[in-house]
Amino acid sequence: MFSQTGLFLCNEGTFTRAIGCAERAHIARERVLGADHPDTLTVRNNLAYVYNSAGDPNRAIPLYEATLVDRERVLGGDHPDTLTARNHLATAYYVAGDLARAIPLYESSLADRERVLGVDHPDTLTSRNDLAHAHYVAGDLARAIPRYEATLADRERVLGVDHLHTLKSRNNLANAYQKTGDLSRAVSLHEATLADRERVLGVDHPDTLRSRNNLAHAYQAAGDLGRAIPLHEQTLADRERVLGADHPDTLESRNNLATSYHQAGDLARATQLFEVTLASFERVLGVDHPDTLTVRNNLAYVYNSAGDPNRAIPLYEATLVDRERVLGGDHPDTLTSRNNLASAYQAAGDLGRAIPLYEATVADCERILGADHPVTKVVRANLSALG
């Protein structure tokens, strides 16, 4: 009971209560059934899932690793629950930014599911989607997009065009098109996915609201702020009404609306909304949550854009320190923070600190992400612009 309640609260974005329920369920199940009972292993997996969803991979990963070892020993390497544990562990590595471990584990998990469950099993298709997403996050769009396209075709054939997972695949493919700069295809696919989700799920379903948010983001990427800003504002209002003011999706909408104000040059509204949003993220998700650190980075960016390096630099420095501590020095977000701090030093005329930081960051990006990753290209361009 506690375990299912924990999962429900987790999906509602109430992470503190979710963790409490999931931890109590794990203790109770282990005491009553024993550490190796399949139900205990399921509850342990659920606890790791809650930790991971709450943005705490440092607690999720060891628990997923232990659960995988125990399921392999108790249930066998090919049991469906063992295969699920393997895929979940890969996802935890991905959330932690450790793509070097996530991608090979996703690949082996996919191969195992294809062999054991078959190529058309829904879990196999989930593994295929997850691997595509890992390639997407790694900036390897040449591999991500064909995988997304193949997974979408398979889900349409196996599950049907209106299945939740099929609609999710369509959304993911639209995001990938957007990432490559193919905004015409991205916008068209986002518009079609939104229409389908409104028809299948209803206008207030969380997935429908997510599609509306993504479409607004695509309009924003295309520079069509006349359509992006009203849609962001509508989505925020709908998420506040449907999900509540403190739901993580609602907080995401607030951050996205602030970003669109910034892009439109309305720095006063952007700054005010980012400051309010940051306070909400810190209160709801905690000061160390990766999303909180993202909003803090965004606020520093607005300060820098407004020509206020005295507020931007300390906030960038603090965010970098926190990302190194929480996510690790090699996480893509940490590398982005390093680039942003170098940019703030540059804006302040402090090239003595900007250039060495750009140089070190380029070297780290090439080592960790590869020479063709979008983040690597941005940092290299920033350094080249200094001559």
C-alpha cells in the first residue's frame, strides 16, 4: 500500500511525501517477507524510482545496482523483472549525466529484451525509445532520429496510432527534429501530436499539457514569439488549474514563460518571473535538485543579459559549485555552467579568467561529449570569437 502511494505521490510531484511512503514500504516489506522476496525487490525498485524522479540519482543508483544484483541472483538474468531493473539502472545513470555508462547498458538491455521478449514486445519498444533518447541527450542526433523514427513506426504498428506510448514517441521525434534545426517538421509534428492528445486524452491531461508546452517551445525556437508567449501563458494557467501551482510541470511552465520573455527582450518581466520561479523550485524540489540548478543558471543568464555582471557572476559561480557537487564535474549541465561563467567573465572584461576557463571547458567537452556535441560547439565558438 505504502509503495503504491509513494509512486502516486511521486507522479504527482509530491516528492518529500513520496520518499517517506516508499521508504516505509521498503522497511515493512523487508521485515515481513525478507530481503530476497520478489515483492521486496519490487518495492526496493520503486524506492529507487522515487529517488531518481526526485532528482537524487546519488541515492537511486546504489539502490538500483543492488536490486539488479539481487534480481539476477534470485530470479535469473532473463526474468522480465531483472530486465526492467537493468533498464531502470541505465535511466538512473542517464539522469546523473553518466552517458558513458547509460548508453552501453541501454544497448545491452535492448538486446536482452529483444532476445527474451521479442522485438515487438512493449517493453522492448520502451528500451528502444530510451536508447534513442540517450543518444539525443548525448547530441548524437544521427543515431537518435532513425531510432526514434523506427520506434514510432513499430509502436504505431504494434500498439496503435492512439496509444499513449505511440503519442510519446511522436513527441520525442518532434523534439529531435527541433534539435537539428528542422523547425518546420518539428512544429508540424508537435501540432499534430497536440491535436491527437487532445482528442485521445482530453485537453487537461498532463500529457496534453506537455504537448502544448513543447509546441510553445518549438514556436519559440522558430522565433515566433507572437504564438509562443500566449501559448506558454495559457499552458501555465492550465497547469496551475489542473496540477496545482507547485507541481513540477507547473514550475517548468513558469520557467519556460520567463525564458520566452527574456528572448522577447522583456528583461524586467523575465527577471521578476525567474526570481519567483527559483524561490518556488527551491521550496518544492529543494536547493540541490537539478531543475532548481537550471533555473538558477537561467536567472544568472538574465542578469548577465541585462548588463549586471555583479549579480550574474556570483550566481554563476555558486551554480557551478553546486552542479559539480550534485551532478559531478563531467555532467553536461556542469560543463554548460562552466561556459556560462566564462561568458560572464568575458562580459565583465575579465579575459584573464574567461579565456583559461573557456579553454579548459572546451577540452573537457571534447573529452566527455565529443567534438560534435552541441555544447562543445557552443563553447568552441565562444572561445574562437575572442581571437
